[in-house]
Amino acid sequence: MKRITVFVAAALLSLAACSPKVVLVRVQDTGEVKPGEQAPPANPGQKNFGGGMPSDTAGMAARMRARMREPEIRTVHFNDLAMSDPYIYAEPASRTYYLTSSGGRMYKSKDLVMWEGPYNIIDIKGLWLEKAGFAAAAEIHKIGKYYYYAGTWSDHSDLIQQVPRRYNVPHNQTYLLRSETPEGPYKTFAVEPGYDYQPHNWDCIDGTLYEENGKIYMIFVHEWTQLIDGTMDYIELAPDLSYTVSEHPVTMFRASEHPAVAEMNSNGEATFGMKMPGWVTDGPQMFRTQTGRLGMLWASWGKDRYIQCVCYSESGTIAGPWVQEPEPFLANNSGHGMLFRTFGGKLMYVVHHSEGNGPRKPQYWNVDDSGDKLVLGERIIVDENFDIQ
């Protein structure tokens, strides 16, 4: 963070001369943000997302290196997977499905039933991301001849803001890695190592990629933990995706614009063990229906805890305006889902769901996009009758 020297002009009244005197007061900003008082702690037994508050991650690099040693590769049934934020990339050349999630590893499958992994596919040695460790909401996109890995890293040893009686805001960014194959290794290619694609002093997560009229955009979340009312924003990237060309992000909408999104405290939901008021934006994915209508899946919290929301652009472009559907696309503590199409042409929706306080597990659902709006069908049970189509 830059060190800034500020001179403040103060008008003081001279009692002797009864005339104003201007005094320059030098204020030195060292650029270091100190942790401060947090939001009140959750009540014992209260609903709580995210567990306890992450500690200083200064020692995370060594732990991350140990954790990311080559894991034991095994074959796992879809029903036995546990993960947050599942994302499936279907690679037509090899007819292979690649599953990423929060955590930084990958599974692969030919039939969407049996998944082989987990594989280490990212190389973040020497970047601040290595100190942050955990890669959240990872996605794989093919643009041009390259495959891009979009993940979010959070470094709680590097604070960007301290919001009194609320939150020590960490350096939180979605960073892009690149590979010539979908299986990696994905490495940095940014204009400078550790480059911040979003503003450094913004708490940003869950970036996804979207192409429109020959331009590449990153849509991302500006966190409610910093803003109180979280937003969805976008930036334009350079043609080679190595840096941001936008002068500043454009806000698409705020979380509170959706009528089904609840304020966290009034909903009885604590976060990181703290009572932080606010409205949440999470997990965007852009899509077009078969009629060409542009929409976005995104997630938040409502009366059924985690919920999947959907909205549509009235202009048919990323510029919006974005209008929220009044009811959740899916509720029942499910969310951060995404659409993908099988090699047989079937549109499917994968999402994580949690029963009570149990682990988050992925589910498949049927979806119809033949009209102007997505229509959620029935859940697809992965059993002996499962047909990939």
C-alpha cells in the first residue's frame, strides 16, 4: 500500500490579533492498516457461515506447500463429493468434464458420475497468492487458444481497511492463471506478478469471465463485509487478459435490490463468528437463453439460508439495467450454482447444497432455457438410472 503524506489546512483564530491564521498540520499515513475492534460475537449456537475468523495468514505459504503436495488420486462417486462452489467445464476435444471448486484442486470425469482426482493444477509459487493459500470459487474458461483459471485468494495478513466494530478487511482479489491445456499447470501471466485486477482497496471475490462484442469482462463481487450492501461489478480486461483496461469498475446492482435477499443480522445469520449486518452478493455466472436474453445467476442469503438468485439485462448487454426476478431460482440452503451443457446437448445446473449444518455437497438439476427465462426443473438423482444424454 502506498505511503501518503497529507497537509491539512486549519483556520485558527488568533486571540491577540483577532485575525485568522492558517496552520499546516502534517499527517503521515504509513500505509499500514492496523486491526481493530470487530463486530459483536455470535450468540452460542447461532447460525454461522464460514466458521471462525481466519487468523493472520503470514505463515500460510509453508502450510499451503505441504497441503498441495501431490495428493492421492482416487475415483469418487459424485454423491460422495463434498465441496463449495462447484464449477464444471466441458472440454469438447477430449469429451472430458473438469470439476473445480473452492480449494484449488480439480477432478475429471467422462460420465459426470465417477470423478477422478483431486489433481493439483495451479502454480502460484512466489506470488502473494501462495501466502493466502486457499483458492475460493475456482473456474476454468477457454478464451482463444488458452485456458484460464479464475480463483479468489484472501490474505488476512494484509489489511486494506479497518471498519470499526465490524471487520478487518483483508486483501481479497480474483486472480487469473493461464495454461495451454485444461489440466494445467496454470501459471501467472499478468502484466506483473501478483497484479490486482480489481482495485487494491476493494474487498473482491468470485470473479468470472464473460465475452461480449469482442471484449472480455470480469464480473466480480464487491464484498458486503466491506460495503454492508454488497454489489456486483464488472471491469474490462485487455485482449490478452493480462491487465485491466477499465479506469474503474462499473456497479451492476446491489444485493438489497433483490426482494428475497435478507439482511444477515435480522435473518439470524452470523458470519465468521460475528454479527455483521448487511446484504450479500456471491458467485456470478453470465448466460444467454436460447432466445438470446442475457441473464446472470448469483447467490445470497434469505429466509431459507443460502439461496440462488437470477436477474436479466433489459438492454441485452452487460451494461444493463439489471432487473431481479422476485423469487429465488432455488432456495433450501443451496447456491453458488452454474450452468453447463453436456456433450449430448443437455443443459444442466450444478450447485452446492447443505443439509442443516452438514457439509456442502454438489447436486445436479434440470434446467430449461428455451424461452426468455431460465426454468428450474427437477433435481437429477445420480443413481443406476442416471443418463448423461
